[in-house]
Amino acid sequence: MIAKIKNCFLGGEKASDSIVSAAFLISMMGLFSRLMGLIRDRVLASKFGAGDFLDAYYAAFKIPDLIFNLLVVGALSAAFVPVFTGLIASDKKKEAWSLVGKIVALASLVLILAGFLLFIFASTLVSTLTFGFSLEKKDLTTGLTRIMLLSPVILGISGIMGGVLNSFKKFFFYSLAPIFYNLGIIIGAVFFVRFWGELGLAYGVILGAFFHLLIQLPEVKRCGWDGKLIFNFHDQNLKRVLLLMLPRTMGLAITQVSFLIVTILASTLQSGSLAVFNFANNIQSVPLGMFGIAFAVAAFPTLSCNWAKKQKQEFSRVFSKTFINILLFAIPFSVIFIVLRAQLVRVILGSGKFDWADTILTFQALGIFALSLFAQCLIPLLARSFYAIGNTKTPFFIGIFSELVNLILALFLIKEFQLLGLVWAFSVSSILYMFLLLLFLKKKIGDLGEDLIIVNTWKVIFASVFMALVMQGAKYIGYLVNMQTFLGVFIQTIISLVSGVVVFCFVGKLLKIEGLGALLLLIRKKFFNVKALNKEVRDEIEGL
């Protein structure tokens, strides 16, 4: 079954050489993953509502997420992939696989030790993190946290496996892993809670983490890893990874502290505030994962290779086209989330214990998040562009400044706007972060193809305005059905959404937005078996 799906997307076993093709694969699998995530959220919203339990559940994630992001994500995004890719490109495969064995061994030891210490001090840490919670709510959060502390160990190993697959430009199983992770959480919410009560949801997280690892491990072994852990850490390549990851880890620490502050502040607000923040954030993260991260992940090995070979002009060309492709999706999605925010929240989450008051607060938060979606989608590309040129310090210092702005705004705005103040602070600081990254990357690189970027950005905005007008008008057609039912709201949403997308594509084609034609033909090629592409389009798809 999986082989058939893989063949559908890749057309065989070869690595994805084209950034567009690779990003398309990651985006489509990301779509399935995000849909699974939305199904997960609907199950959680329906069974528990935006109340005390989900506040505790999301708060319990913060400590495991902290150690995972600090100890694993920093190494992967900024350090491991460039070093490992360089060794493979230099035909030093033995050294490359030795590095994998050593970094898996080291990560396992560090994560197990960190998890053990945090398990012991979980009660104190949770009390500090959620000082606004009631005593009973804190105890529940502590119990959930202690179980979830196993997940960073498993996900840490799985993350390294994903880094290996990225280096070989094999994105299928890497993209499939989050789908199975969400499946594990859904199993926990539907089945495990029957046996272990509320703690069953935490066991579902652990099951999902195992799924995440097991789906990638066989493919890594097929790439050449023998699965052996090496506990000899006297290695120059390992030292390079550790040195490169330090600034990125410090930058992530700032970001994670920001999320912890959001949790602390949200714990002082009305019950369900933290759950609503996460629900809205998860919805707006769909295009972020599908396109922002997908294109950045797909472009990263190519950008690293271009810079290593001193192909500066090619680096700029790949960067500018990837930048445009991200905006081609991010801006229309922002419009969709603003125009259809109420309908989307009601369709995705509106069932069971998730009442109308929860819906209103969630769609208000979603609308504010949407204003900064373009920036959030571009940040992964901009950050990885710095990492590709071996510069991890600049994103770190920009990150510090941006997160300080986030904190100051959050403390100021929460007094007047409560939960929505936290969302406003997040959006404003995200936009600031993106523009500063772009400004400093321009200073480092020089020409980034900004003329092409500016022209096509205005074209996308123009097409998106037409799309917004059509969607708003199409909403009134939906009122012909019963809007008091799920089916009625769903029909209104689909009519508006399809109408808007069709108009956007039509106007975009008229304006000749860079990459739109190639992407539409790529979709036809993948799903409708269209093989007869002219040479110009084929070159654009296959070579970016």
C-alpha cells in the first residue's frame, strides 16, 4: 500500500532532485499530516472542549518540546545536515555513517538524562510554568508531563533519521512520519482514555512517537546505515556539528522561552485560553507545514550545495524562486483564513463540547494569526539560507531581538485584549523577525533576485484581492442552505473556497505569476497522468 502511494508521488525509488517536485511531495504528505492533525484536534475539541483538561494537555507538551527543540532540532536544522551532506558529497561515506551512529548515541544519552532529571523535578517546573492553574489542574499537567517526557528520546532519534533522509533527498518517509505521529495521538484520545482515563492521551503521544521513528528507520538502513550506535565521541565531524548547533540551539532557546511565557500568561486567563491559542495556531500552521517548511526543507540541500561549490548566482536563483513559490501559497491562505475564519473553525472543531463561545474566540485568534502567515512561512527558508552559508549567529541575534519584542508586546497587550493580545504579539514579532532576516541576508549575499520577488509578490497580492472579493460574495450563496447544521456550514465553506481558488488561478495565469503554471501542470502530471509537457515547462518543473 505504502509502496503504491510512494510510486504515485515519486514515480519510482529515485531521490527527489527537483526542489519543486520534492516540495510538492512534502506538501502533499504535509497536507495529509495536517488533515490528520485537524482530525486530531476535532476529536480533542469534541471529547474535551476548550477547558481545563486541554489546557493541562497543551501545557504538558511544553517541557518535552523544550528539550526536543533545544537538543535535537538545533543540531539537525543548522549543523547535522550540512556536515553529513558534505561528507557524502566528498565520497566519505564511512565517516558519514560513523557520524550518524555517534550522534544518535550522544543524543540518546543526553535526552534520557535530561528526561530523567525533568521527571524528578516535573512538579516544581509545572507549578512555575502554570502558576495560574488550580492545584488539581497542576497535578494533572504534572502527570501528563512525566509520561510525555519519553517522547523527546524517541522523536530525537527519529529526527536524526529524518535528517539523513533529507540529505539523500528522500522525502517520502520523512513526510509520512508526522501522519503516523498524529494517528498515535488519535488512538490515545479515542481508545486509551477508556483504559487510563485522561492520562491515556499522553500514552497516545508516546505511541505516535514510536510510529514516527519506525516509519523512517527502514529507509535509513536502505540508504546505508547499519544501525550501530557508536559511543566514541572523539570525532572531528561530531565536534563540527556541536559547534555549529550551539548558536542555533541558543536561538531556539529564546523561541522556546517565548512559548513558555505564552503558557505562563495564558494560565492566568480564563479556562480554555491555552487550548484556544493552540487550536487556532494549529489551523494556521497547515500552510506553514505544507508550503513554508516543505519548500525550505526541499531547498536546503540544494542551497547548501550551491554555496559549497561557490555557485552564488545559482544560490540566488534558487532562493528567489523558492521565496516566490512560498508566497504563492502563503498569501492566498492568509486571505482564506481571514474571509472564512468562522466557517473553518466551526467545520473543523465545532462538535461535542466545543461550544459557540469557544468558536468565536478561536476564529478571532485565527484571523490575527493569518495576518502574519506570510512571514511565518518565509522564516524557515530565510533561516535555512543562513545555515546553508554556514552562518548561524545572525539568525540567533535577530531571534533574540524579535522574541524580546514578542515578550514586551505580550505583557502590554494581554491587559487590554486578554488571549488575543498574545496572538497580536506573536504576529507582529513574526513579521519583524522575517523582515530582519531578509534584510541581513541581503547584506550577506547581495543579489537575492529581489526584483523578481517584488514583481511577483504584487501579482500574488492582486490575484488574492480578487479571490477575497469572490469568496465574500460566494458566502451569500451558502445562506440558501441551513446554516444551523454542519452540512450547511460545510457547503458554504466549500462553495466560497472553490470559487476563490479558481479565480486566483485564473487571475494568476493572466498575470503570469512566476511558477504558477509549472505548479498547476505538476499537479496534472502527478494526479492526472499528464506526461506530454513542453520543454520549457518541463525544464522549470525538473530544474527549478
